[in-house]
Amino acid sequence: MMRTLVICISIHHKNTEIVAKEIAEVLSADLLKPNEVEINTLSEYDLIGFGSGIYFGEHHRSLLNLIDKLPDLKGKKVFIFSTSGMSNAGNYIHNVRHRVSHFHTSSRERLVKKGFDIIGEFTCRGFDTAGPFKLIGGISKGRPNENDLENARGFAKKLKGSPNAG
Ligand SMILES: Cc1cc2nc3c(=O)[nH]c(=O)nc-3n(C[C@H](O)[C@H](O)[C@H](O)COP(=O)(O)O)c2cc1C
């Protein structure tokens, strides 16, 4: 039996938490927030997922900080997931001063640097009332929706069946 841990911080509208719960259920995984993770227990897991909403073009700071604190768990199977108000194409608005990058770039780079083996990534839209979007009642209303959650479950099932996992 594959032991899986899903680490998720979801603060804006609990959008990513809904997705995390679906993924965790499919994988019979433990679900923790970054500040609840006991780093010395991570080696007991076969697969670890990292997820949050996207904030200014990257995962939530507490998730990135946790990844930075992790020991080298060379070859440990991991996956990344997120929800975001915009599609990645819109993200250049926030990133234009630096570079146009995928929402997962900074978390992915951190994980790769630690020697983790990323076996999958998932993202979908999440209701967003940040800044000026509040004035128009928010964007990506109703997301994640049932279709997004079906996709999330499908993603998790693939992880389960992945020959790379476990
Ligand atoms: C301060 C702030 C910054 C955000 N930055 C981005 C962004 O750069 N790109 C984007 O698509 N969405 C952005 N969003 C929207 C969130 O990613 C989106 O609402 C997400 O679903 C929130 O997830 P959560 O409810 O799990 O925290 C931002 C939201 C907030 C509050």
C-alpha cells in the first residue's frame, strides 16, 4: 500500500483545499498544512503532494518555505498542484517585471534542486477576489467546479497507477 501525504495551504477561498481533499481521498492520503508537517516523518511516505493557491505567480510562501527546509530526500516521488484566478497565460501581468514563468516554476525548481522526482502536476481555476477583481465581484466564479474536481480525481488516479509511484 502506497503511503501518501498531501500538504496544502488554502487561505483565500479554500479553493485549493477542496481540490486537495479530492486528491487525498483517491490516494487515501494524510492531509496536512505546511505548519503541521513534522519533517522527520516525511521519509515514511512513498509520495508527497504540495499544493496551494497561486500568489503573485507562485505557490504560497509557507509552502515554498517548507520545501526550502526539507532535507535532501533524493528520488522521493512528489507532485504539485494549485488553483489560480487566472489561467497561466494571464500571469505575465504579475511576472512581467521579472520573467514570464509557469505558476509552478518556483516550487518545481526548489523540488528539483532537492533531488525530488516530480511525477505529476495539476492546476485549475479558483474563485479570485484579490485586489481590483473584488470590484467586479471576483473572477473564476464557481471554480473549482465539478468538472475541475473530476479532473483532480482523474489526476490522482493516474498517480496511483503510475509505475513511478511507490
Ligand atoms: C494576494 C493574492 C495574490 C494572487 N495572485 C495571483 C496570481 O498571481 N495569479 C493568479 O492567477 N491568481 C492569483 N490569485 C488568486 C488565487 O490564486 C486564487 O483565488 C486561488 O484559487 C486561491 O486559492 P486558495 O483559496 O486555496 O487560497 C491571488 C490571490 C490573492 C489573494
